[in-house]
Amino acid sequence: EVQLLESGGGLVQPGGSLRLSCAASGLTFSTTAMTWVRQAPGKGLEWVSTISGSGGGTYFADSVKGRFTISRDNSRSTLFLQMNGLRAEDTAVYFCAKGALGAAHGLWGQGTLVTVSS
Amino acid sequence: QSVLTQPPSVSGAPGQRVTISCTGSSSNIGAGYDVHWYQQLPGTAPKLLIYGNTNRPSGVPGRFSGSKSGTSASLAISGLQAEDEADYYCQSYDNNMSGLDVFGTGTKVTVL
């Protein structure tokens, strides 16, 4: 079965760090660009970051640039999002999704909730 | 602040046809980039509904259709059903913004 499974969400204090993971199965992970999208409570979808299949190309929304890092381990078919300097406005459900910038995201994980609060 | 604008809500009776607009600009839809549409039921992940402006993935009912013209795109739902009550988002690429992969503001479809 083709699926994505996120993990690593939780409650963190402002200024803290968190690392999200997204385990992929059933797809040729190493040649697939991957994307993180978030959704704040009661709000719409917001693109966060995208990484190329090789990991050589990374892209970030201005709202997270310099604080978040995207990476991947193709040997383990796993995508990561390292989040540093977290702010209250980063509180959201974070989804990983298959697909490059501007491409259709045909496969999504179930999401993991990140709450930034003291 | 999204660069793709959608109406906050649309509604219709079962069996009716509703359309959702997605208005962009010359740096995204108007530049020729594809538009994709997603359906999101409460508490679930988005589901791809339309890709490449007009194409339906396998399994998506034929009552969903997409179109694009100029700096706008539209999603139409014909023969509205109760299970279509959900949030809908458009998505495209933008070459002039901090957010390169841009989503629309979202539209809540209510089946009366």
C-alpha cells in the first residue's frame, strides 16, 4: 500500500525545536520530490517547504526560512522537517505530501499536530 | 495571505451545480502554471480532486470538473451530493512570491 506516515509532533515552548518525520512506503521514494504543508487550527493550507528527490534542491516559505530545515534519508524512505525557533504562529497540523513545487500532491499523510505554547 | 482568492463559501441543494472560483494573477495562473484542486473533509488530510487544470485522478467521480482561463480557474460540482460537503482548495505555482507553492484561501461547500 502506498502511504505516508508522519510523526514527531507535540507540545513545545516558544523558541524550542521539534523534528518531524514522514515515513513513505509503496513508492519510489528516492526519485520523488516531497513537500510539507501546514494548516493552522481553523485556517487554510499553507505550503512550508519542498525538497527534490536527490535532496539537492530545497525550498522554503518566507515564514519559515532560516528557522526550518528540510532533509531526507532515501535509504530509509523518510522525510524530515527540523523546526527551530518555534513561534506560536507555527502551531498547526503538518502534512507531508508527495510532489514537487507547483505539482499536484496526489498522496498525503494523515498529519501531525505541532503546538507551540508556554 | 494567499495569492489565490476563493469565495469563503458556496451552497446548493442536492442535485444542483455549484462552481468555485480561484482568482490569481500574472505570476501564477496567468503565467500558465497548472491549477490543482483538493477536497478536505473535516479532520482529514486533503485529497486530490483535479490535477493539471482539468484532469481527474482515478476514483474521483465525474461530477467534479475543472477549467482554467486567463488568471482564474474554476471547480464545478454537478449533481451535488451530501457527501460533497467539505472544504475545497486550489493550488498552483507562483514565480513572484515568497510562497512558491501557493494554495487558495479555501471554500466551504454546504449542501442545503
